[in-house]
Amino acid sequence: MARPGGTYWGRRLTILVPYLWLLVFFLLPFFIVLKVSLSAPAIAQPPYRPAWDSAAAVLDHLANLDFGNYTFLFTDPLYVNSYLNSLWIAGVSTFIALLIAYPMAYAMARCTARWRAILLTLVILPFWTSFLIRVYAWIGILKPEGLLNLALISLGLIDEPLEIHLTPVAVYVGIVYSYLPFMILPLYSSLEKLDLGLLEAASDLGARPLTVFFRVTLPLSLPGVAAGCFLVFIPAVGEFVIPELLGGSSTQMIGRTLWTEFFNNRDWPVASAVAVLLVLVLVVPIVIFQKLAKREGTG
């Protein structure tokens, strides 16, 4: 029999490992980026002048920290529009993905075990192909001489090719397609655990199918809805590849702006400020949501 002390330290170690992971791969890089965001640009390598060079100098510089990079983000229309446009595109894409994924996940949860395994495999199948290749495939589908326009012209539905590529519509299509599995899987997990006896009881009490759905199924699946929306919305806000390849210059998102500041303008302090603000925009609402959910669960 294992000693109680060994079990105690085993539990401690189990808890410590994920915290160390977050410290090394999230908090430490975040503070490095934060330090760069409080620095001044310079013609050097790297192209910034550090706000402090050592831990001992931190206290000496706290009173004189320059937050000009952050105030610049709120005064320059480019960055304000990039943030707002990113939040809008990510929000609309998440809503569209939810509308598509919910009936798919519901059907998967209600089918037989054999078909359930096949459908799950089909949902995960796109991940076996490179993300970049899948986005490039949409270029071949949406461009004026692409497969979509050729099919519509062949069917006589349109006379001239539709201008979809290099428009916001193409960005929506790319984001919804790329992140749809992240919406389906949490919804399926939530709906698959749903107690069918509750649905039968509601039907026996005279509730119509739509009433059963909105009063029983949907409320019980809200945890899956929230998880799926977070998994789609968060990466969509900072997306770079899809707006770059499918949206062109007409779609300005914060991921492209961040890339431009880092690699074209080589303004690392401003780019770091953009990244820090983006993290805060995404993390703060999640923390608030988790606290509210925990409070409701406790109540």
C-alpha cells in the first residue's frame, strides 16, 4: 500500500505541472511581450530600446513608464478599426458556425452508435490536411474562374462570375469552414449526454417539439454552446492566414495589422502593445464569464 505522503505529493505534482506549463509557455512570453510594448522603437537589433534591463531596475522605471504605445492604439483609426472589424468578423462567423453546427451535432447525438463513429470521423477528417492547404483550396473554389462560378454558370444560375474571392464574404466562408469542427465537437459532447427521459417527459406533458427544444434541449446544451463559441471566436479574432489569402486588402483584421507592424514596419513596441491588448480583450471576458458561471452553479 502506498504511503499517504506519496499520495499527497503525487497530487501536488499533478496540480503543479499544468501551472508550470502555463508559467513557461504563457505568462513568461506574455511578460516579455509586455516589456517590449513599454519600450521605445530604435534602429537596432532588436529594433527597440528596453524599458528596463534588469529586475533591479524595474522599480526605478515604474514611475516613468511610457504608455504612449497603448494610447497610440486608441487614437489611430487604423488600429481601432482593425480591432472592431476583427471582433465583428469573429462574432458573425461564430454565430454562423453555431447555426450550422447545432443541427449537425444534434443529428450526430441522435443517430446510432455505428453512424455516430463515422460522422465523428468525417468531422475530424479535415484536421488530417494542412490548414494552409485547405485555405488555398478555397481560393480555387471562390476565385472568378473557380469551381463555384463554373458550376453556377454551367447550371445557368448566373451569367457572369461572382466576385467572392478577396471580399469579406470569402473571409466568413474560410473562418466558418476552418473552425466548424471546434463548434461541432463541444455541442456533440453536450447533446450526447442529454437525458432522453427529460424529452419524453416534456412530450408526455403536452409540450410540442419546438417547445421541448427551446425549454429543455437548448438550455441543457448551453455549456456546449459556450465552449464551442469560445473555441471559434478566440482564434478567429486573431486570424491572419484566412484574411490574408481570402480577404485581400479590403479586409483589415488585427492579425494582419500585427504582422505588418512586426515584419514590415519593424515597430516591435507598437506590435507588442497590439498583442497585449488583444490578449486582454480575449482573456478578461472569459474570466468574467467563468466567474458568473461558477456563481450560478454555486447558487
